[in-house]
Amino acid sequence: MSALFFVLGIPLLGGAVLAWVGHRAYARDVNVAFSLLTFLAACVMTVQVINNGPEFVLDKQFFIDPLNVFLVTLTAFVSLTTAIFSRPYMRVEQDHGKMTPPRMRLYHSMYQLFSFTMLLGFTTNNLGIIWVAMEAATLTTVLLVSVYRTSASLEAAWKYFILCGVGIAQALFGTILLYMAADKVLGPEHATLLWTNLAEIKGQLDPTIMTLAFVFLLIGYGTKIGLVPLHSWLPDAHAEGPTPVSAVLSGLLLNVAMYAVLRCKVLTDGALQTPMAGQLMMGFGLLSVVVAAFFLSRQKDVKRMFSYSSIEHMGLITFAFGMGGPIANFAGLLHMTVHSLVKSAIFFTVGHATQTAGTQLMSDIRGLIKVNPRVGWGLMLSVMAILGMPPFGVFASEFLILTTAMREQPWATPFLFLALGVAFASILVRVLPMVFGDTTLKALAHPPALIPVFVHLALALMLGLYIPPYLNGWYVQAAAMLGG
């Protein structure tokens, strides 16, 4: 039996179990246990694919290959560490009266279902099911963002639902156009939305229909990625939802939407034999990097600031994949990995910092290194990592992206350097007083879970210094599959 059944079945079962017992004190441990089992199943599946090659499951409805297998493992890993982080975090929220037993039940059950929807989106071979998974992920995260039931969280959830609902509708129209193009070639008797079937005949797909399809798909899934100007839901959702939700939204969900765009880009490039898809991605990506960098300088809420940082980094990833080619694709995949690790680590430390200060305003968070040295150093090191300081992995991926842009897209290089410089200064000037300033804050009643922070940072450091051969081989194979 394929390990994929366990990868998808465990979080689905976990959602059902936690819908029953999610309000009880031990539910936090049950949530971690299901996340751990999912991660172990993902590791087994990864070993199977490494040893035996790409795998089809359930009559080609699911497909595991070098492009998605490690993304599945990364998603399961960050879901596990976020569940570990949320144990003491949600306990403090419960002590403060922000989380009642019904809300805890909703949080725990939706957390597992959210993991299921992301893993489903990565593993399905059917482009229609990818759309269904993205819509299901939207619905589960709407409930997670609104779990505090404050006016601000409800407004943020409603805004998220409306904007992403409109975006996902555009993606549905693009999927229908893709089906129309495939049906002309394959006919009604074949499964025309299976990606592997489409990849075999991509050169025969109608270029005009594929152009329209990719435009709608990029706009639709680009809304979920947070590309400018489709980004306005993201800062609100991050700022008003629980911090564990911010970590998985920023570190994981954006990757699923990017993965959907990449699958569609491969088909579009094959049909058009022109760089149109890549040029669109470079345009949206560069715009996102520049706009997000300048918005960073205006933020007062710490979670909103780091949500704009996510927009900036996803724009950089989009730009890299838009350039295409083995080096840029390699750099984009590496950046997806290290961004997921480092940004989730940042939200872990920010969550404990905001609970310590009782506010998300950066002007009121001071002296974290004196209150809790581990939280202070965790935040400082995480910020240095996400800003691209060597020897962390973000530096390596950004170096590859920038040097490739200098050679292949020199017109964009000044904008990238300007945006990265503005982002560096905007974040650092706000974080330094938060970590090293004078304070009268007191430590939290429950010790924070900081092991996930330093594990993530250790992995990000390793990827900046040394990429294991099997992981490097995956990056190379996946980069080659993306072409460009």
C-alpha cells in the first residue's frame, strides 16, 4: 500500500477526532500526535519515491514526482513544528480568555483539515482537484482566522473569504479553459485534466486558449500567493488570526498556490513555445517585491510587517520561476524551502513576544532578550536569516536569483536591489529595539516552545552551507522539469 494513503488519511482522521475531543486539555497533544504521524508517513513516501521513482496512485488520480515529494515533506514538517509551538501558545490564549472550549475544538479540527487540504493540493494529479483543494484550504483558514470572534478578526476573515473567493473563481475559469484546450486533443473519452496526460500533449494544445487560461490561472492562484495588487487580504489575515495560523499561512499555503501556478506554467510554455508565461510571472513578481518592500516601512503591527515580508519573498520566488532555466528554478525551489522554515520560525517568536507584551504594536514590545533570552535571540537570528544575511540559506537563494537576473534580466536588477535594501532597513530598524531595548515586561507564565524555532534556523543554516546530495538531486530534477 502506498504511503500516500497515510499522508492524506491521517490528517483527515485527525480532523474528525479533534472535532470530537478538540476542546479537552489533552487535545493539544492529540494535535501534535496526528501531525507527527503525518510527517512520518510523508518521510516514508519520500524514501519510496527516491528509491523507486515517480509514483501513480488510484488510477493516476494522484502523482508523486520530484516536483512535489519534498514539498509534501516540508509541509508535513512545518505543520508538526507549528503544532508543537501552538501547545503553550494556545494555553496562554485560553488563560487570557481569548479561546473558549468551542473555539479550541474549532481550532484543532480545522488545523488538521487545513493540513489535509494542502497535502491534497500537492499530491493530486488532477488540476480540477487542485482547485478544489485550494478552495477547501480557503474555507478552513477563514474559520481559523476568525476564531477569536472579535470585530477585527471577523472583518479580516470576511475580507479574506471575499477576495480569495473572487480569485479562486478566476482560477476555476482558467481550469475550464484548460479543459477546453485539452478536450480538443484528447477527446471526451480521456481524463483531460490529469496533469501527466496534459504534459504529454502540451505541444498540441491551442496557444490562444492556453494564453487565456494561464492569465486567469495566474490571477486566481496569484491571489492566494499574495501577489500585488491581489495581496490586500494577506496582512489582515496574518494580523488578526492566531499566530500558529499566521505561520502555516505564510510558510505553507502560499507554496501550494505557487505549486499550482508552476504546474500550469509547464503546460503553457509547451503550448506557446514563447516566454509569455514567464514574462507575466516576472512582472507580477517584481511588482510584488517592490511594493511590499516600501509598505514594510509604514507598518506598526509586527505581524502585519512580517506578512508584507511574505509578499516580498513570494514575489521574489515568482520572479525567479518567471526567469526560468536550471539556475533560476533551482534558486526558486531553494527559496521556497528556506522561506517556509525561516518565516514560520519568525512567527513562532513573534507569537511569544506579543503574548509577553500583550500587544502587537512594535513600539510597545521592548527588551525581549532581557525578558526571555531565547525568545530574543530566536527573533534576532530569524530576522537576520530572512533578511538574507550569510551564511543562512536565504542568502544563497537570493544570491542565485540576483546573479541570474544580472545576466538574463539586467533591467530588473536595480529594482530588486533597491527593494531588498529598503526591506532590510525597514525590518532591522524596528526589530533591534524589540530585542535589545529597555523593558518592564515580565516573562510568560508558561514556558514557550522554542525548540521548533532553533530547529528551523539550523536547517536554514545548513541549506546555506551544505545541501545534502539527495536534496540537491531533487532541486536539480525539479528545476529541469520546470524548464524555462
